[in-house]
Amino acid sequence: MSRRLRALGILTLPDPYSAEPPPPDGFDDADWFAYPTLTKAVPNAWAREVVGGNLALESAFVAAARELEAAGAAAITAHCGYAVAFQKAVRDAVNIPVACSSLLQLPLLRSMLPAHGKIGLLCFDADRFSRNHLRWAGLDTESLPPMAVAGIQGTVSWRNWISEQTTTDWVALERDVMGAARRLWNEHPDITHWLLECTGFPRFRFHIKAEFGRPVFDWVTLCNHLMESSVARSV
């Protein structure tokens, strides 16, 4: 018998949620989403490959997305903001809504910025962030909004996640993310909107809101918007 589903399909990477030690409360997808999720691992899509811009993974992302659609997903996203590189290919390969990266919210944030405002973008690896990511996210790279970018590259958390043998020090992750946010704020106190690229950062949106008093957009806000517009499917 078929059943009605309104599930979010997630293209997953080998990530800290399946690594030891397990994440504390507030890190798991089930803690973030008020709807079911379906996951499909993308073969060989290690963080170092996706963050490093390995476009040869495109066919693997497309194949995994088609499997999620066939399994009944109502919409599709991905477990890495740098998967924005595969947004167009995945979008064109399926017949359900696709939003692979929180970076797709950048055009919205540009339209929301006041004259004095600036976007504060926190990335997993700011050294790897490029104009290509902005273009894939739908921005005109010849007319970019005021933006300040920082990441956690070089930290304990970055080294743990970029490794093939993924591990996580959850205390260190909070220290590394909030440290990057504080440095960026000290350098750019005119930040009016925050955007978190990494799918491992949403738990800290509450910390960032409380400390800096500015709105925060991330993977969860993207997925909630995506799912609010989706249609339940039969499988």
C-alpha cells in the first residue's frame, strides 16, 4: 500500500554525524527538522573533495539525487554548502525542488540588506570560497553585495572533518565556529545579516543571534523554506 510522504531528501557526505563520538543533542537532523528525511550517500564525496571543488563528482550527485526522488523525496538538499557546485546538474536531473546549499539564500539576503548593511558569511573553509560559488548561488559576480567572509580552516575541527577518517571534537567545534564569528564581527561591526555555509554550523545560530543580535540564515532555514513549498508524494 502506498503512503503519503513529505520527506526531505539529503545527499550525504561521510560526515561527523556518523563518526565517533556521536553528536550531542541539537546536532542531528532530527533535532533540526520537523519533517522526515531520506538520505543517500554520494560515493567518494568526502568533504575534502567537495570543498576542494572536485567537479568530477557531478555524475555521482545526479545519480544519488535520482535515487532519492525514486524513493519518494519531496525535495532535495545536500550535506555540504560547497555542493552548490552541483546545484544546476541536480536540479535539471529530477522533477522535484532542489536546493543543494545555504548559499542559495545569498540573492535573498542581498535584496534585504539596508544601505549600511553587510552580509557576514561563515564558511567551513574560507580559503576555498570563490566567485564561482557566488555565481553558482545565483549572484551577479560583477555586482556583489557588501560581504565579509571567514572560516574555520586550520582549526582542530577543520582538520578532523577534512580527513578521510572523519572525527569530531564537539567542544572544539563550538570554540572554532564562535571564534571565527567573533573575529569577523570585530572586523566588520556593520554586519546586519549572517549566513552559515556549513551544514555543521546550524546549532550555533542560536549563539550567534544571542551574542550579536542579528538574524541568521543557514542550512536549516533553507530546508524549511524548501519543504514549506513542497508537495507530499506517494511511494
